[in-house]
Amino acid sequence: MTEKKSKNVITTGPPAAGIYSPNQQNLIRPITTEDVTQDYLRCVNCGYCRDVCRVYNITFSERDYAGGRNRVLKSLAKKEVLFNPLTIQDLVFKCMLCGACREVCPVGIDTLHVFRSFRVRAVNAGVIPEKLAKVRDSIIEFANPFMEEGTHRHDWCQGNACNEGYVAWEKGVELYRKIESGELKPKDVDPNLVAYFIGCTSAYRNNELSSATCRVLDAMGVNFIVIPEEKCCGSVLFRTGVDDVATKLMKYNIDLIRKVGIKEVIFSCAGCFSTFSNEYVEYTNNNLGFKLSHVTQFIPRFAKEHNFYFKYNLRPKEDPLIITFHDPCHLARYTNVYEEPRELISMIEGIRLVEMQYIKKMNHCCGAGGGVRALYGDIATNIADSRLDETVECWDQINEDRLLEAVETKAESLVSACVFCKNNLSNAASQFKPDLPVHDILQILENCKVVRIA
């Protein structure tokens, strides 16, 4: 930041903060704003958001939590400090956009909207880190963020890699061929047919999740296809302020799905699901034309409709695998999916859920969101490690129950439903708690038998 000389500007926070605060206004009566992107003007500097900010709890820098960032935005608006693209990068991007600050804000500031809008403004002004610029360019050229030139998006299911996925992909190719040739009309497509949107990370990096999803859906008897020509949903771009490129991808994917008359699209990637549920729905004025479901919503619903449950193959119900569930921000605060994952876990015989202290709306972010993992890896890993500490600590609370069974209690598995959470938490576990496995819920279900209720 570049200081503009003014006797009204005061330094705030510890020496590391390096920010300047505007005059202390708006402390008694919150300002009303019609433009949500300027909601930062309503901030009353109460400090509630400081306590829940996982980044601040690592850096202890005032500008790294919502209130401090709001003060800088006020100063920029009043031109008390100048917008300097060379020094403003950390202020813009050292935020996971997890939404915890929005939950606790007493005046209801939509911090996610404010900070994401600020990113768009900053990117348009030339503030984009080199790593994110490479991600943007890769998505533009290859429709994926991994610079995978010449790699087919569905190589993960080719040959013997995942037969269930390959069959679903072939069904998708045939469906699109019939629609394009006029052999089949979109209105005549089986209304029970669902499309599985894979997502970039599961397609190019975490093939085990796309394969597990297809195997579980197949075992359940779900009539589904894999969309042959899907492209990146644009989530990473929307999160980092590159809206122009993201919007083009959004239009493409919407047209692609509408083209064949699919009535429901399901996701194993929480990031893709939240992007469709928020940006895509907003873009179409709540008229997307097809239903959206995360697998943790679809699977329990389908199971109840078809009268079955799951039996975990690796442990008997008398000695269940004890797990705790990490709510992904993209499922929890972004899309209000809290109970369905827990309902799904309750349908698995041989699995027992024990909750951590911070769950659901007040869940602690894993540290991977908002580009923080890519730009500030050490911070993301430290945040993930603190989440693992919570996982271990939660077992202390159940010692009394397990003492009756004379079984030593320890954290057996941390389970989530987001590929980014899985990767970041797994990375932290490998460094700090190698005895604690981290799984996606689909990997648990892959090791289950589908059992019909008599």
C-alpha cells in the first residue's frame, strides 16, 4: 500500500499489519448501502470476524481478516491510501473466501460478495499473481487448470481404468450423437437419466474420486451418463476474480447440458456444485433448466426411494469404523448442505460418526479455498493441520463411551466430501499426523455393499 499523507489516517494493528485505517465512523449506527459490493462501508469494527478467520489465526495480521480488509477498502474509497497494484496483492488474495466472517457479522455484511467483487476490480486493474495467470491461461487454452495439453478429459475411465465410468461415458457420447442427428428429441430423453459432471480435479488429478463415484452409482442401479465434452466449470476463476473467462465457460456448460434435455446433474466435486448452484443459477435468473445435486444429497435420496442401505465391507457393525466429518465450505456455507452428508453416513452399517467441535455453519475451513492453497501453501497447510488437531481432539470426548467396550479410542479417519479438502487435509496429515487417514465419502461408499431392505 502507498500512504497518502493525511493527518486523519492512523496506523492500526501490530507492526506486521502494514495498513492504514480511515477515521472511526459507523460505530453506533451501521451505514445502509444499496450496492452490496460497497457493504464494507457498513462494517462497525466489532472484531467478531477476527476470531473466526483461519488466516488471521496463522498470520496475526490485521489486514488478513474481514474487519481489517474492510478498513482498507474504506481508506481506498476515500483515497486516504492509493491503489497500488504492486503492493496490494496480499490484501486481495490472502483470503479463503470461506464465508465464516459472513456468518458472524452482526450487521449482515455479505463479505463473500464484497471481497470477490474487490478481486474482480483488482484483476481488471492488473493485479493477478503469476500462478493464477498461468491457471487462467491454461483454462483458456486447454479447458482445465493443469496445463494438460493433449490429455483427454476422460482418460481416467478409458480401457480398464474404470469400466463403470467408461460405460457411462459411452452412453453420453451416444446420447449426444442421437440428439445432434435428430434421432432423439431432448423432450423424449428418459426423465430418470442423470448426468455426472466430473470436474477438472477429479478428471486430471484425483481419478480415484471420479472412479469411486461411478462405481457407487452403478452399484446402486442409477441410470447415468458422463458428459462427453464438459469443460472447467469456472470455479477457480470466479473465486479469483477472472469473471470474463469464467462466464464464457459457464455459458458453454449450460448450453451443453440443456442440449440433451437432462433433468438432473450430479456432482462429486463440491466446488463445481457450488459454482453451478450460485454463479450459474444467478446468471440464468433461477431458470437453469435442470436440477443440481451433490452426491451427498442424491445418494441418500435415491437410497430411500429404492429402499436400501449400505454395509461397510471392512468393518462389522459390532466394531464400526469411527469417523468424523469435515464440512466443506462449498457444501456448508455456500450451498447450505449440512444434514444430507450426515444422513448418508447414518445409512452405512459399520460406520460411526462422531462430530468435531466446529461443524456445519461454523465449520473451520481446511485452508485450500479462494486460491490460498496455490499462492500461500504454508498458510494452507498450517490451517489444515489445525483442523487435524480438532479431529484428534474430538476423540477425547468419546473416550468414556468407548471405555465401556475396553477399546482404545483414536481418530480412525477424517472424512469430507470435497476433493480440495481431501487433498489439503491429506497433505497436512502426511506431514504432521501420518497415522490419520483422510478419505472422501465416496471412497467409504466404494467399500460398501448395497443392501435391499426386506
